[in-house]
Amino acid sequence: MVTEHTERPWGGYTVLAEAGDFKVKTIEVHPGQRLSYQRHSRRAEHWFVVRGEGVVTLDGQEIDVRRGDTVDVALGAAHRIRNTGADPLVFVEVQHGDYFGEDDIVRLEDDYGRVGA
């Protein structure tokens, strides 16, 4: 069941399920775009790439990803994903922790002027 869909300058996300201790989203990143380099203090994430290709930056290390790859983002780890392909990059994100609000994002770098926002 879709509970929320939000468009962003880099693409968008759809919330598929949520409960007190987890949230599941599909995230789509447009070609040539990337999410902000960010960290969270109250949740960890597991990403499963289902379409496209890209590069994940995880605590400064770059990891190439494509369909079928997974990435674990530990609590507090700095992370971002960039679409390096010609088609949309889509991944399923499973968040686990005790809080999932968008205000638990600390942006370290951002292409859209949202650092500190």
C-alpha cells in the first residue's frame, strides 16, 4: 500500500509501508542526479538496487552499484547515491530504527542548496 509519494529535484520517493520500527520506500534518481551527502542519527538503511546503475558514496568510499546490488548504511554513516546511467536508477530502501522523519537528515553536501536546511 502506497502511503506517500514525494517529488524532489533529483527524482522522488514512494513510501510503501511503515510501522513504529521500520519504513520501506522506493526511490528513483533521475539520470545525472544525486541525493545529498547526508547522515541520520536515529535510523540505519538497507538499499537494494532494482533498476539502473550508479555510485554510492559511503563514508567517503565510492561503490559502483547496479541492478541486484545491495548496500547497508549504518546508523550515523555519511552516504549518498548518484545515477551514472542514461535511465532512472531505482532502489528499495528499508529504514530501521526508532524515528523516520525527514528532519533526521543532516545534509553535509547538497546540489540544491539544502545544506543546513
